[in-house]
Amino acid sequence: MKSYILVYLIATYFVFPILITSDYWYRIYMGDYTYYTMKYASSNEYWNVIRPNFLVAGSAFLIINLLPFHFIERYLLMTKKIVNFWIRSILFVIYNMLVIVMTGYGGILTFQLSEGNIPVWINIIFWSMSVRLIFKVFSADLKNYISEE
């Protein structure tokens, strides 16, 4: 169980902040230190503006997304209803879509990303499956943990 907690913390406070700030990395690389309408003189000042969002966004990701699905997945595995990794991954995608709809941001699923006209719902599926595969690679799969008990 310790490895599962460790992978959740790494995903929450290391991987997730990198992913949500991916558009800022390109700006830093190009030397454009603009955050909304403010332009900063150095990358250090720009970084100090962006960084406080990491803790809040990561904690929200953990509390709203990862922990509730962890308990749902654990229940399904304990009752032996669903044991296939791919079915659980599809349920994770569906759970993410439901969270977006239930929080009132359902309209975001109809938007398209500015780069390449990719619909947002395809992006959500991609990142949800990526998170599941990361957990699988780092042995944070609940199926292994429950079979050991």
C-alpha cells in the first residue's frame, strides 16, 4: 500500500503540475514571460507567479479525482466484479467525464483545443488513460495489492 500512496503523491505534486503548466514551459523557453496581461522581466519572477498554483491544483486533483476513484476501484476489486485493467481504465475515463459534468463544467467537453482542433473530450480520454498507464508501470495497480492481502 505504501507504493500506491507514493505513486499518488508523485502523480499529484510532481507529474500533474508539469502537465497543467505545459503551455508555460514553451513561453519560458521562448523568453516570453507574460502571465495573462502582466509581463515579467525575468523567468524567476514569472516562475514565482506560476508556482503557487501547483499545490492547489495538485491537491484538488488528488481529492476530487484520484482518491474517490481509488475507493470505487478498491470496492469493485474486493467484490470481484471487475478485475480487468482496461475495464477499470475505461471506468476512470467515465469517472473523469462525470466529474467534469457534475462540477458544472460539462460545456468544456464541446470545446476544441486551439492547437490542431482536437476536441477536449479526446484530450481528457488521452490524459486519463495516461494516468492509468503510469500507475500500471509503477506497480500501483490495486489488483496486485488486494491479491496480497
